[in-house]
Amino acid sequence: MLSLFAIASRTAYELSASLALEAISSIRTVTSLSLSSTILSRFSDSLAMQQKTSLPSILKSSCLYALSQSLIYWCLALGFWYGSQLIANGKYNMLQFYIVFMAITYGVQSAGAFFAFAPDIGKAKQAAQELKTLFCRTPEIDIWSSSGTLLETVQGEVEFENVSFIKAGEYIALVGSSGCGKSTAISLLERFYDPTTGRILLDGTDIKDVNINNYRSHIALVGQEPTLYQGTIRENVMFGVVENEISESTFLKACHDAAIHDFVMSLPDGYNTKVGSKGVLLSGGQRQRITIARALIRQPRILLLDEATSALDSTSEESVQNALDSAAKVRTTIVVAQRLSTIKNADKIYVLDKGRVVEEGTNLELLALKGRY
């Protein structure tokens, strides 16, 4: 019973906690839209619901605890009364009374202590059940699995079976309207999920048969939303690589290629400048360039760019695009983009519509078609 109430109480706590977390993480949006009062009202309502859900559990737990504590004294009183009656009637002597009374006393104290922990036992049972469910769950894409082929070298030839073939070192662009499947293709390549039909091959090997961690070590992804972590600029660029294995020259080259070196050196602490929570102390373009440097420093064989220059101004975009064009010459690069300036130098452009390739060719060839592109 107490376990069921613990589950209900936890669910209520999750609602209010998630609401508070979302509001705090997007505090600028909340403030700019003057939603402080609305968020506060919603949070108060969630706390009221939480109180309503938790109150029965708290009352039952308190009653059980009070009963367990009072049981000891009730039993002591009963023992004294009944024992005195037996001694007065001459049926038992004091030694016999003392032995039986002490046995009853210790037994009652043990029982009372056990029932006092009943609320904690209910919470522990519910927590253990969740842990069991978690440990027994086997995800389809298991990053802890040691099975699968280990790729020592990767050329970078990517094939969507029955769709298209991307040669090693090619610069490929995916374009199309929102919802046509561009970012889905990137997610499939990263194996965030697997295709329900068909296969994706890397150098002729189905990526499902390759060890997932080994496979991802050859790939770098720069998404549309730059993600930075609390720490310095250097720590964010080096995030995901072993610092002792990266030379200073390699580090600086990646930063130059991502066009962040000049603006970083203009800061008082240089690469030791703190970026704040989620990079809040930097502009959107600066955050994006740091994530590009983080990808380039890994020297991947396959570079995936999902609207990677969307947050850059025209000047920064030009310098970063030149760097990406240079980086694309030595690796397979697949770009999701909308701007013509980003994809004009691509070796081949695929135009997607409703999950299918409807046109393909270079920028000039597609312009000459005067089709969907």
C-alpha cells in the first residue's frame, strides 16, 4: 500500500520539478514574453496537486509510525498489569515474571522498530523495482555493447541501399522543405535510431554490424543547436577527445579552421574564458563556431553538418564555410542546409521531398533543370 502511495507521490514531484527546470533553463524566453506570473501560477497548481496526492501517503505513514511507537508502551503496560495479577494470585514468582516480561519487551521493541521503517521499505521497494526495470532493459542500440565489427580504418563511402551512393571524400548536400527527411538522414547515419527497412552501409558494411562506439568514433556531428557545457572554451573544444593525445598545434588548427581563434584571443582570459551555463556568456554564432572546432579536432572521416552555419552572420559564415570547404576535401562531408552559399560548392546536391530524392546534381545542373531545387 505504502509502495503505491510512494509511486503516486513521485509522479507528482516529477511534474512540478520538470516545470521548474524548463522555466529556469529558458528564463530569457519566459522573461521576454512576460510569462513569469503564468509560470508561477502553473508551478503553484502543480504543487497543490502534489500536496493533494501526497497527503494520504503522509497521513498513513504518520499513523503507522505513531502506532509502532505507542505499541511498545501499550505492551509494557499490559505486561505489568497481567504479570502483577499472576504474582498476586501466587501462580508465578518474581524471577519468572522478570524473564517473561523482558522477552516480551525486547520482542515488542523489535516489532515496533520494524514497523517504524515501513514507509522507507515502501519507497525502497518502489525504487528497487525501477532499478530492476532499468537494468533488465536492453536497448536496440546499446552503446555499452562490445559486439560488432571494429573498423580500424574508414574510407568514408556511405550508401543508403536502394537510395544513393556517396563516395569517400565527396561533399554532399541535402536540401528540401521542412519535414522532408534531411535531419532524419543525419540521425540514421549517427545511429540515433535504425531504419525500419533498407540498410545503411559504410565502406560496404552494414552499420548495424559495426561496434557502435567504434563506428561513432569516425564520425563528427555539428547540429543546428550548438551545445556547450559549463567550463572554459578550451574544455568545450576538447570535449570528447583525450586531451593528452591532442597537441597544441592540432588544437589551434581546429580553432583557426572554425574561425574562433581571433575572437577568443580578444577575450581577457583567452581560451580559459568561462562560457557559462550552456554557453550563455557567448553569442549564438560564437557557440556554433566552438562546436565546429570541437568536431574538427576529432579529425573524423565523416563530417555531418545539420544547419551548422545557421547561427552565423554573413562575415563569420564566409570564413567558417571556407574552412569547412577545406576540411571537406580530406573527408566525406554530408551537409543539411538551406542557404545557397553553404551548398554551392558541393560535389552533389540531393533534393528531398517527403522522404524521397526527387532531384540530384551539382548546383549549376540543378539550376539548369529549373525544377524543385
